[in-house]
Amino acid sequence: MKTKSKLTKILKIIIFWLVIAFLFQRFFPERFPLAQEMSSRYIKEMLMIFPAVLVIMGLADVWVPTSLVKKYLGEKSGLKGKIFSFFLGTLPTGPMYIAFPIAGELLRKKASLSNVIIFLGVWASLKIPQLGVEIQFIGLKFSVLRFIFTSISILLISSLMEKIIKGENLELNN
């Protein structure tokens, strides 16, 4: 039964994207070839990177015990957990879609929701290499202010989301 429902879900997603592609081709015929080319490049990139991510995730699943994640990123990790999540999010330089399996694994290993949201938010917007390039092009003052305001926003959003979702049973789609 599970396999059939997963297959149905995948089929619905494929049909949805085919309808979107058809509509895009119908209403924007001059832009469709470019969109198709960009989409195929993106899919190729994902197919090249994603298997390596899955291997790393498998190794992390075996090598990083749940107790370690729970201790440093769990509900009782407090401010240290938030700082550690923030730090973890600043390090990687890969695309955002790599962060989602990592976030799912962290949740599965009992990391707190707010710490996972911090990790994802920082990964998306506050990476160290990105900051260096930003300073070079936009300037130090703007970059520092954006870093501060984005950090505050991520912390507020993570706390708010955890309060809203707390009490609900958060199940991961495996």
C-alpha cells in the first residue's frame, strides 16, 4: 500500500510539472527554449551532485550517533545549539537543495526544529564565502548590516516556527 501511494504521489508531481511546462510553452513560446535549456542544466547538475550527497548522508547516518545530535542540537541544547546550528550553516558552499536532506537527517536524529530552521536559513543566506564576495561588490557597511538583520530575522523566525509547530506531530517523509 505504501509503495502505491508513493507512486501515486510521484505521478501527481510529474503531471503537475508537465502541465506547468505545457502552460509555459503555450503562453511564453519565445522563452520556452531558454527555460527548457536552463531546466535541463539544473537537472544534470542535481544528478551529478545528489548521489554524492546521498552517500555522505548514509555515512553520517552510521557515523554520527543520534545522542550526539540530540546533545548539541536537540531541545535542551539552548543557546549553544543555536550558535552551533548557525556555525554549521555558514560553512557549506553547495546549492540549497543539498541542505534539505541534511536537515531531514538532523530532524530524524532529534535536533530541535528551531536549530534546523537556523541551519537552513543560514545556509541559504549567510555563507562565509558569499559574505566575502558580497563585501567586495556591495561594501562592508551594507554587508555587515545585512548579516546582522538577516541573523536576527532567522533567529526570530526559527523561534516563531517552533512555537507554532510545537505540539504538532512532525513526521518526515521517508
